[in-house]
Amino acid sequence: MNDCEKKKTGLLHSTDELRQLLIDHPDLPLLVFAGEDCNSGDYSYMSCSRVSASIGEFLDCQQTVNDERCYTDRDDFQEDMEYHYSDFDGSDQEFEIFIENELLKYDPYWKPCIIVYVDN
């Protein structure tokens, strides 16, 4: 075994952060996001060198504001909704009220969860 082979891979991660989140919030579901660098396409599975976890919330419905996006931030969702309805025919005040009412429809679908992010 040469010296290069003795170096750590950097693929093993402490579980302290995730373990504590699971202990503190055993009722929350787990949501995992894999970054675009997670898999080069050469293998069916790849290890990830970057891992983080946090408490957040997820919009758990088949929304059509941007059906290519999973929302974990209400402000981002509102911004995209405003863009989605940018052809609204009315005053600025009417538009604000319309957006507020639309956002209220989604309130029951925002679910707290533990979010794990992995990437390379």
C-alpha cells in the first residue's frame, strides 16, 4: 500500500447533526435532495462527499406554478407565483390580494420535515 492509498476518502460523515434532528423530531418525515453533481451517470449509485441536514418545510402537492420545482421556501414559491400570474388583469392592489388568496390555498400543503442535502 503506497502513501496515496492511505489518505481518507472524505466519504464518511459524522451522523451527529442528522441523528440529533431525528431524535428531536421523530415525527417529521425525511426529504432528500441530491445535487446535480451527485451522479456522473457512470454508475447506478455514487457516494457523496457533501452532506447536510436541517429542519424545513416542503410544499407537498402537485402545484402548477412551476411543476419542475420542489419548494422548500415560501418566499420562492410566492415569487414564482407572482411571475406565473404576471399577466393578471387588474390593479397592483388587486394583484396583491389575488396572490395572497392563492397562497392561502396552499397553506395546508406546507409540511414540516427534515431535509437532507447531498452532493459532490
